[in-house]
Amino acid sequence: MADSTATIDAALMDRWIRAFAAAVAENAEMLTRLDSAIGDADHGSNLARGMKAVLAKLDGSPPENPAALLKLTGMTLVSSVGGASGALYGTFFLRMATAAGTAESLDQAGFAAALRAGVDGIVARGKAEAGDKTMYDALAPAVDALDGALGGEDFPAALRAAADAAATGRDATTPLQARKGRASYLGERSIGHQDPGATSAALLIAAAADTLA
Ligand code: ADP
Ligand code: MG
């Protein structure tokens, strides 16, 4: 059975968000390079600016529970990031916040449910389906892997399985033709390029595996 005693409180959630911000900063050039091939060359700079704004907010007034932290993150991304990814990642964190409710901490199943609610929010907002060559192609397999592993694996192994699934989903976007977002305007010319949003989404799940277990 999974270890159900591990809990994710605001401090641990803070570590996750900071680890994602660090990964985005480190990989901003790479993300923008990917977006220059099939978009408008701003994904890395967009997200880096947004996550920098999130860190400034977190430093200013540390939120007291997971939902407050997730809400602050989502609202800051929506207001500071232009482009599709600001609205989509913003919605993701806002939906996670709603799912977290007023809890002081989330257990593993609670975290997995919140993550799924966030991904459902991205779908509600952007209408992406599997195989459309978007961030959803990294996130959907990740939440499925997390749910699938939680019954039998301990939490670190379950999160690692989710991160691996996100990376596999990211890689699988390369041969796809984009059907959503700016890249879809390229039609067949979007084939052969890794999707920038799926790439940043894999960083988000990898950061969870690195920090939450
Ligand atoms: P923009 O395309 O507005 O410049 P970004 O470059 O920051 O925004 O983000 C592009 C990424 O957003 C894409 O690589 C893709 O993963 C994601 N994306 C775009 N549209 C959608 C959508 N409708 N649903 C899910 N993800 C999307
Ligand atoms: Mg772009």
C-alpha cells in the first residue's frame, strides 16, 4: 500500500512551485527555441516572467495553506503572462486550488485529485484532446500514471512514474501535427518539432517528483 501518512502542506507546495520556477528559468532559452520553430518564440520568456512574478508574490506574503498558494500562483500567471500558456497554466493552478479546498495539507490521493482537477481545467479552457500536440499530451499521461501507481507504489515511486509518463508524452508530441494553438496554423509544417508547452509541463511534473516525496 502507498504510505498514506505523507502530507503536502503549504511549505512543501512552495518547494514544488519554486523548483518549477527554477527549471523554467534554467530552460527558458530552450523553451523559446522550441516555440520559435512552431510558434512565436515566447514560451520560455513568457513562463519565466510569470514564475518570477509568482516568486516575488510568495516572498512577499507566504500563503498559509496549499489552496492559497496555488491560487496566488494561478492568479499571478494569468495576470503576468501573455499568450495561451498564461491562461492555461493559470487555470491549472486555480482549479488545483479549488480542489484543495481549505485543507491544511493534502494527502497523496488528495494531491493526485487536485492535479487531475487542474488538468481538467486546462481542457475546459483550451479544449485540447489527446494527440493535439499541446501541454495536455504531457499532463494527461502523468495524471493517469499517478493515479495508477498510487494504489500499489509508495508516493515517491508514483510521482516518478508520473514524471516519466510526462516525459514520454512530451517526446511523443514531436511527430504530431498541431491541432490547437498557434502551432496549428502551420498545419503539416508543425510535424517534427517537440511542443514547447508539453516540454514545460514535463518540467512541472518532474519538479513535483523532485520535491514532493
Ligand atoms: P502562445 O502560443 O500564445 O504564444 P505560449 O507560446 O506561451 O503561448 O505557449 C504555447 C503552448 O501552449 C503550446 O506549445 C501548447 O502546448 C500550449 N497550448 C496552446 N493552445 C492550447 C490549447 N488550446 N490547449 C492546451 N494547450 C495549448
Ligand atoms: Mg508562443
